[in-house]
Amino acid sequence: MASRRNEINSIEIARLAGVSRSTVSRVVNNYPNVPPETRDKVMRIIEEYNYFPNMSAQVLAGKKTRTIGLFLVDAGHVASDILANMLISSVIENASGCGYYVLTHILRSTADGDAVRRVKEIFYQRRIDGGIFIGAPNEEPLIESLIAEGFAVGIVDQHLPGKSDPNRLVVNFDNATGMELAVGYLAELNHRNIGIINGAMNRFSGPDKYESFCRAMERRGLAVNPDWVLPGDFHEPAGYEAINRLLASGKPLPTAIIAANDSVAFGAMKALKAHGLRVPDDLSIIGFDDHVLSAMQQPALTTVRVDFKLLMKQLTDGLIRYIETGAAFSEPYVAPSELIIRDSCRSL
């Protein structure tokens, strides 16, 4: 009798079951043309010896790995970033629901040639059937090269007019509506001096949010003061540093600030508190995203809610659908936005 070892192969399974190797293959691949008693006999041997087909052989035979890659482009804030963790878990949950595994990897910088080569290797070795990128620059050569090679790629937050490759699956945020809601709400509260802490400007949503902010201000006849346009990115320290720089400048403060996202708003609120300023008494704050912790802030954060669960479901399901059927997105999916009014803004 064959020894119980992980290396047991289909030839030994066939010998133990008294069938041909092709019969074992048909059972493993769940083909219908196998008599029930033969299937049961083969499955008993397979289960007894914990036999699993070699993945490399499966891939060489053109079979799917039923695995997608999830690549987070981030310099080092992932463990502490609530939104990043929520996006990761959403992809895993949706992929699992489709019977897919998720191989996750953090890419600290796309300027790191060795790191980029390792990501490419995962695709070219067919260890995954497709990949999702979160946090990448809007125009990222790594992503463009993978798409050009025909790999299935899902992207969060990208806008490249004229690029409509069937294997490019994009989801975005409705920044225009979100900023319209935020600026409109502050205007209703009689705010006229409104600032913004920008997101990362190499990503699509950074400049898109700022341009949407400017348009919303212009529609209400409100001037955008350059002193109150504060550089940042999409992490909490950026909000803290932006407020520190503003206060250190000695320039007059706006009455309200819109942050690029809730993490940035949290940082801004911490900096204001550290300087003895109160939200909303001294300065009103609006976030963007509606993190799980936004309602728990002191004061609770008014924010623009983005339906991230639906966003990631659309992306993950769409990527898997493309992998299995070749059905591409007709156009980028845009997640809806709504204003969630809490306690971080006051009327003037």
C-alpha cells in the first residue's frame, strides 16, 4: 500500500482505486460521465490520502487558480488605516463568496524596481487569475503594462480618458456630488470662508476632489483662498500636519475645512484640540468616506458617506466575472455619495 505522503499523485490514486488515471482526472474535475460507484470509490481514496492536484500542472493545463491578487500601494500606513483594512476585508469577503482566494501584497513604492518585478512575477507565473490595485497613482506604468499584456486588472480610483481596455475594470468615487453636498451644507450654515485639506494629488481622487470643491465654491459665488488650500494625502498624519502648518503660519483661519477623507479629518481634529481649539465652536470640519469610527469621534464627524461595500463588491464580482466569462465593465462604476450630518459643523 502506498505511504501516506503529501506527494501522492494521480497515478497512485488510480492504482489504489483500480481505475485509469483519466478516470481520476474526471472525478477531480467533477465531470458527469463517471458512474456513481466509481466516483465514490475514487473519492474515498482521494480523501483517505488527502490528495490534491498539483497547482502548477493545473495552470499548465490552462485551468484557473481561483485566486485573485490584491495589491495595496502604500508607503506604510496600512495596519493603522481603517479604510485600507475595510477595503481589504471587503475584497476577501466578496471573493470568498465567489469561491475565490485572495493573495494580498503591500507594494511600498512603485519606484522600487525589485518590488515591481515581484508583482509582475505573480501575474506571469499564473499564480493568480487577475489582480486588484488600491492606492496606485492614476497613471501607473506597472498597471498599464499588465493590462497591455492582457491580464485582468481591477483598479480603485483611476480616470484615464480614452482607455477602455476590456480587461481594465475601474471603480471610482462620486467626488463631484460629494463636494457639492459638503460645500452646499456649509453654505447653508452661512460659512463663506471654507478651506480644504487635499488628498494625494498623484491619484485621481486627489485633484478630482479639489476641482470639484472649486466648482462647488464657484457655483455659490464663494472665493477659494489659496491660504486655505492645504496639501496633504489620504492618511491621518496629513490632516494633523496640515493644521499645524496653517496655525504656524499666523494667517487668519477659515471658519470651516473639508478634509479629503475621514482619516485626514481625524488628524485635523486632533491638531486643533492640541492647540486648544474646539470643533465646531472654533472651526467646523467635514470628512469624506464615513469610516466606522466617524460617528464615535468627539464631536461626531459630519461626512460624505461613500458606499465602499457596494464599490468593492462591484469591482471584485466584476473582475471574477471577467476572469470566468470575459464579460468586461461597460464603463467605470461610480459609488454614490450622501451627506451624513453629525456634530462637527455649526451654523454662523
